Amino acid sequence: MRFSINGISQFVRWHRRGVGLLILCIALIAGLGAALQPKADPMALVVAARPLSAGTTLTAGDLTVVMVTAEQVPDGTFSSPGDVIGRPVVVSVTKGTPITSTVLTAASLADHDAGEVLVPFRVRDADVANLLRVGDLLTIVGSTPEGVTVTIAEHLRVARLPSSGGGLMSSSSSGALIVVATNSYVAQQVAGVSDQWLGVIIE
């Protein structure tokens, strides 16, 4: 049996009502199938409730929970504020930024592909830390027993700053502990004098 364009056109004209009804049925079935497909359950995602500066120790007021789809959840996230309260952020984040393990882990701030490591040192004046931002470049200076100022290392990148919540990265009357990223050779030089009071020059 052979069909032609004209024959099909005549069939459609003669059975216009039936063809229209068939198309409507197909559309209804397709829509019903889409509606019956199981929808992915929303997932809880902890994000910053306000802008946070590096070194901020997270509190309940710093965090909020939003519901998102699985496709919107990046790696290393958290679903409950309790998982991160009390931990410091090591980079500045904007409002709405997901709190991830990278935001909370100082190790992520060293470029290991470039041979960087992290090394801490302490400055006498805790207020110095308030002048710094993560990413700043520093020259570290010290002094000899004779009181001569010497350069310990140059071009060190600030990786982490003191928090106000106490602990390892705290800023106090005993000075401020700052973590910088540099190559292993320079890190050894800084670590060798880390028991001394050191000063910084912001480059």
C-alpha cells in the first residue's frame, strides 16, 4: 500500500477532529509521565549568613542552611551548622558562600604543585595581624644579639591569620601566630628562628 503527501493531507482534513484528539491524548500522557517521575529530595547546605573574614571562628550567627538540589552541592560541604561551629575559616568568604572543607583547611592554601609548604611564626605585636589579609606578601625580619636588624625571608604569602576564638591561631598578649606559604628552603629558615620575636614588612 502506497502513501502520498496528498493522501495524508486528505486523511488529516477528513479526520481533523480525531487527529486533534489523538494529539491531545499524547500531550496529556507525556505531561502525566513527567509529573509522576520521582523528584530528587532537596539537600541541606550550610552557607555563610554574612561576609566572613579570614580567621573568623564560626558561630551559629555566622551560618544559615539552604535547601538545594544534589547538582548544586559542591564537594566537601556540610549539612548541619553543628559540624563547623567553633572552627575558623582560613579564607574570606561572601554571604551565601557554601562552607566547605577547603574553606576550613589551611593545607589547601599551599600550592603543593609549586612546592609550597606552610610555616607558622609569631610576631610580638598582636595588632600587626589586624593589618594583614590572606594573600599579602611579607618580608620577615629579626634581630641579632647585638641588636642588628636582619632579613630572615622575603616574599612569603600569608595563608592564615589569627582568629578571635582562641586556640592555635589565637591573637593575645603573647603576640600573634601567623601562617605563611613558601618553599621548603625558606620555610626551614623561618622555622629555625620561630622561637624569636619577629617583625614583618608588608610588601
